[in-house]
Amino acid sequence: MGLLISCSWFYIGFKRWKLIKLREYFFRQNGGLMFEQQLSIRDDAAQTAKLFTAEELRKATNNYSDDRIVGKGGFGTVYKGILPTGAAVAIKKSKIVDKTQNKQFINEVIVLSQINHRNTVKLLGCCLEEEVPLLVYEFVSNGTLFDHIHKRKSQRSIPWKIRLKIASETAGVLSYLHSSATIPIIHRDVKSTNILLDENFTAKVSDFGASKLVPLDQVDLNTIVQGTLGYLDPEYLQTSQLTEKSDVYSFGVVLVELMTGKAPLSFSRSEEERNLSMHFLIALKQNRLGEIVDRSLGGDVDVEQLKEVANLAKRCLRVKGEERPTMKEVAAELEGLCQMAFGHPWNVDKSSSVEGGELLVNEEDKNEVPFDSLLFPINQMIPNARSAR
């Protein structure tokens, strides 16, 4: 009997030792030593980024229970975790990791941990003790913009002013990443499912899994095309040359989503309406914007604001990237519209503002599209609009 107990304890001890050694192996392989070295060098990063243990995150997610899943995407699964302090976190578990990209992964974590913008989901740290590294973010409670527009998490549709605020906050983040971050960052997967909302409907841009750091001496990057159909920049898709203007195009699609309430790509719609961006541009050209505006907005829309946003979206969706505005210009224009909509300077990140407070609007384009169909309130033109197919 004693021998059996001794053998059992030996077996359990051996299994634990083996697990510890495996986690140490994964930690080294995933760049943990380099990560610790970087944190010791950068005091500011040390205050924001933390190395979590595998055991901490397993306990936080109840061993990655299915009922803790809050989202799934092409890059992995997101779980809600509860830390011993009671704080809720979002834990992103990637599907795969390229072992040759460990240095780049660590550099991205370090840079992202230093992003200081109120409208990004804050990166709290990572775990390197698993075969695939895990990222730990703050938990944002109110779901995604996509859910609220298309799945209607609540009975009431998001009002136009709040949609405009969300657009302005998102544009401010992208402007910050392109122009104000220590190393410029191209998000590369801007879409409504990557815009989270808190209980006050404040936008929080998330999911930097596909993001690229842009060396200061480079304007574009030759990459394998990544992104989401319906949002992908056609120029990037054709050339594989990633630029900041690729984010501008994707953001233009989000603007159209906010205006129309339609998904960017749907094979259940007729062929001419299948691609939302193309359908939107054709509707503008034919003076039919009123027919595709989200019907749930009712009369709570400033028609002039809608015209401005529609023209801004059109400029973002130009085929040639060089003809699109920068995100700094887009953010400044939307911030100006928010100031007019709310009657006071809107509380968005000032890093996106243009010096002197002037809005960088392309005057040549400002009235480029006639909007005869928008000369009366939205609630009057909706009954005459064609129903979505």
C-alpha cells in the first residue's frame, strides 16, 4: 500500500515537473526573456504591461469554459476572465502563431502597451507560457458596434448623434495610431466588430492582431493581404501594398454602415446591392441616398450632417489611396460635426485635431454630390424608400 502511494506521488510530481518545464520552454520560445528585458528598460511599459501565468488565466476563465466565450474571429477566440481582484478582463487566445514572428510579436505588445488613448481597448499584458501566446485586455461590457447595428442588442436603435460620436471617436483612434503613436501603426482590420462599446456607448477600438508597425523611413509595406471582405481596400487587395490609406478605406465602409444600417457584404441581397460600398456610391451618384439611409433613424437626423458624412465616406472609398483623405483630416472633420451636433466642443482625443482648430475639408468635394432627395426630413422620405432586398 505504501509503495502504491509513493508511486502515485512520484507520478503526480513528475507530471507537475514536466508541465513546469513545458511552460518554461514555451515562455522562452515565445520571447519571454526578451519581453522581460524590454519591460525592465521601459519603465512606462512596466507600469501598463504585465506577464500573466498560464494558471492565472485558466482560473480566470474557468479553464476556458465555453460559457466564458464572448467573441470569435479569424485570429482566435476571446474569453471573459475574472481576476482574483474581481476585475473583468478579456483574454484573446489566438488560433496559430508563426514561430518566426516572436520578436515582432513582443515588439507589438510593448508598443501597444504604451498606447495612451481613451478610445482603444487597453492592453493589460500577455501570457507566454502556452504554445500560443495569449493577450489580456480590459473588458468592455456593451458588445460590438456590429451587434448594435445589425443584431439589435437593444430594442431601440442607436440615435444618429450617438452614431456620429462613435464615428468621431473611432476616427480619432486611427488618426492617433497613424500620426501620434511612438511608431506609426496601421490597424489593418478596421470594422464594426472591432469597435466595442461601453455602457455609455463610448467607442473602444480593439483587435490589433493584424496590425503592422510602420518603420519611420517607410510609407507602405509589402505584406500578405489580411483583413475582412467587405472592408478590404481594393488597392491593397490588388497590389499587396499596405498603407495608412487602407485603414481610411475600411473606416469609410464603417461610416456607410452607420448611415445605412446594412452589413458591408451580404449574399442574401440582390447582386447590385451585395457590396454595400458599391451600392452606396451608386446611390449617391443617382441622388438616392434617402433610399438607403437606415430606416430606424426616423426623424432624428440632421440632413446637412448626413450629407457631410456621406461625402466624407465617398472620399474615403476612392479607389486610389492617394486620393483619399488622411485619418487626421477625417477625424478633424467628424470632430467638427460633433461640435455642431452637441452644441459644445466634443470630448474626443485632441491628438486628432488639426493645428489651429481648422477643419481640413476638401472644398472641391464638399458639394460634389447633389442631394435633391435630401431636401426634406428623413422621416418623410423613408416611407417612399425601396425596402431592402
